[in-house]
Amino acid sequence: MKRRDFLRCAGMGLAGIALMPDHLFAAQVGIPNTPAPKGGLHLTFRPYRLDLIHTFTVSKSSRTFTPDVLTFIEYDGVTGYGEASMPPYLGETQESVCNFLSKVDLSQFSDPFRMEEILDYVDGIAPGNPSAKAAIDIALHDLVGKLLGQPWHRIWGLSPEKTPYTSFTIGIDTQEVVRQKVAEASPYKILKVKVGVPHDKATIETIRSMTDRPICVDANEGWNDKNRALEMIEWLARQNCLFVEQPLPKEMVEETAWLRERSPLPIIADEAIQGPEDIAHIYGIYDGINIKLMKSTGLYKAYQMAITAKTLGMKVMIGCMTETSCAISAAAQLSPLADWADLDGNLLISNDCYDGVKVIDGRITLNDKPGIGVSPR
């Protein structure tokens, strides 16, 4: 796809989707404009933009929106939904995702149940591109679940009553905005606080002036000194903190192992892990892993990661990027396997185009819709 063609496609997609009345969504977005060819799988995709309710700031960047690409796989009149979300640190863009997806030819596959074969083909098209691959994986899982007439948590044999509470994210911001975000997060039992800047303690103290709810913190590699990190973690342990996510840069392997030996709180890997192959490299250095579909290339490998980590006695966290209810609902299918969940990405945007799993009294609540449990709004 030439750059000018991509920009024209993106502009039309963003304008058309952002202003689309709900009753036209299925015709204009969810269902391809032309009938799918008979006998094989048919992939289509549309650029989209996720508009954030608040500016989202972590230790290394800020943004007011997240680029996204919606995907659709049709087979025998049934459509599976997927998406690729692209926060800046992943290194993917709408253009790179659309370029990758334009190379995918699923029409060669006449049996959607041969998922391993299909996903191996997709993975072999080009290295990298994890969110683009996740968009296909999610849509394929949704399609197969719909063909089976069952949600994926049931296909995997997981108990929906074992879903964890989800945390609600408080990004780095002024004390005034932090107070506003804490007030907005009143329905949630756990708060996730972004840290990694000089005023970390002030942020926590502001939150503690309003609530004593448990918190977890995510430094996003923002602490660069192991002794300073240990001091902060010891202080956080006295603030009703549950765990610390990625306190040091992923390259600081020996320092992280040193920190884990002394930390009173579990240390969870995020930037340090992407797919199942990375677990062997971080075992013994971190206490647990944060699994995100946009890093793992989707549900197929995310499930492998969760099972492997639990077998090794590691903690499992199911996380997310800024996403619609499509990817959030897909990740939620895995949540009965998790010790913790951070599945609030759809709650941080103002233009969610899907209806899926809900958070009720702070807990992830799965539904009985087949596939990943979503429908277009």
C-alpha cells in the first residue's frame, strides 16, 4: 500500500467510524462491503482512532489518543472481530499494521479450525508486527468460538466465577487531576498507579488522602537505580501496595534479580517479556509476568504463556493497552487463570465501538456470547 493510499484510507476510516451512527456500524464497519468469496476465510480491516478521556502519561511519554486498526475475518456468513492497538513504545503504526495485513491471504484456508496452521502462516509473513498479528489471532478466535457456539473461557474449561478484580489506571498527572481520576475510579477495588518520575511519593500520598484501597504500581522502566528502587518499594509496602511492575529497565537484568531478592513486594515483568519464549529468560529474575495480547501476538500464545508461568509457580497478570472492548473481552477470556488483571483499556476511551465483558462491582464479569464475547455497538 502506497503511503498516500494509506493516508486516504485512514482518513476515510477515521472520519467515517468516529461519526458513524450506532445502527450503521455493522454495515459500514463490522461487515465487509462486498460479499466474501465462498470456500475460504476473508480478511478485511479498517483504521480507527481511540480517543482518550484524559491525557495518558507514563514515565516516558504522554498521548491523547491511540492509533488502532479493526479487523474482520468472515467465513460462511459468520464474522470474527479483532483489533490492533498501537501505543508508541511498541514501534508499530497504523501504516505498518495495514501494510502487514495487506500481505495476509487467508483465502487459501478453507478450515478456520486449523488455527495453528493459519497463525503459523501469519507469523511467518514477516518478523515482529505483534499487534498486527494479534488483530488476526483475536478475530480468528472470535470466529471459531462463534462457529462452535461457545465463549473461549468455556472452550478452555475455565471457571467464570474465578475472574479477578481489575485495577483502574491512574496515569502520571497533577495532584488535581489525580484526585479527579481517583474519584472517577470509585467503583473499582484496586488502583493501578503509574510511577517512575521524581514526584512518585506525592502522587501516592494524594491517592492515600482520598482512599485506602489497595494499589499496584507500574514504573514502566522509570527507575534507573536499584537502591532507589528498593527504597521506593519498601515505602510502597507500607502504603497497601500489592506488587510493582517493571521497576527497572529490562536491560538491567542483574540489578532486577538483586532487587527481587530484597523486595518485600512481588516484581512483575512487563516490558521485559513479550511471548512464551521469553519466560525462560526471566524465570528467577521476576516473580510474575504481565501478559498483553498486543505483545504476545494474540490469544493463542497468551494462553501458552499463562499455563507455562503457572506451571513454574510464577504469578500471572492479564494486562492491556488502550483498546476497545474487542481486545479487552478477548483478554478477559483468560482472566480466570490470572492472579491479577488490569483490563481497563476500554474504560479509558470515549469512543468504544464494541459492547463486551463488563466490570461489575470491580470484578471482570464474563458473558455467554460465543467467541470473545463482543458485539458491535
